[in-house]
Amino acid sequence: MKILVIHGPNLNMLGQREESQYGVLTMTQIDNLMATSFPKHAFTFFQSNIEGDIITQLQGASGSFDAIIINPGGYAHSSVAIRDALILCKMPKIEVHLSNIASREDFRHRSLTAAACDGYISGFREHSYLAGVFLLEQRWGTNK
């Protein structure tokens, strides 16, 4: 399976952010953990702090990837444009978050983008990403 992993704003700062919310791993360490935990899949990792760059990645995903795992970061709560781009992607999509956004500030409780995905995982730090890959395998198979 070819999986596009999109990391949104500020995720490039993992390892320097609040450890109690995000854990101790850097974004690169999370990427490496995914690749080594699921060696039969081909991962492409992308990070941007820019909404339009994330939209461009989503628009170009069809035909190149079998699935998407996205952590839209703060854009989850504000970006109708990323939500619309996710809707246009006709492939399995899972939204993940490192922190448990339901236990955080009120403005984080609602994700605009999660409803445009097939599933949503929150609160398990780096394991949220691993669970996303596992669930892609379980629901959509590993025959690709």
C-alpha cells in the first residue's frame, strides 16, 4: 500500500513542544517508526505549516497513493479548504492527532476535517499514527 502521511503546522517542532501533550518523539522519529513498523508499505511523508501546500498535496494524491494519514494540526479546527480537499480525495483517509483533543481547550473539541475522513484517532501520541496504518490494513486490506 502506498500511503501519503501529511503532517500539518507546528508538527515539525515535535520534540520541542509540550511533552505532556505530544510526547518526546520528533516528527522524523515518528516517520521512521511508521516505516520500520510497517515495512511492506511505501510511505511518503510531507509536512507544511502552509494551508495551501497541504491542499496541493491532497489534490495531487489521487492516482499516486492508496491511502492518506493526515494530522492537520490546528487546521483541523479551522480549515474548510483542507476539509474540501479531503472530500475530493477518493481513497481511504484517516485523521490522527497526538494529543487527546477532546480533553483540551474548547476550541479544539471540534474537528472540521475529521468528518471528511473515514476515521479519526486522537490521544495516543505516536501510536495514533501506527493505529492509523493498522486500521488501513484491517479495513482496506494489504493486497496493494
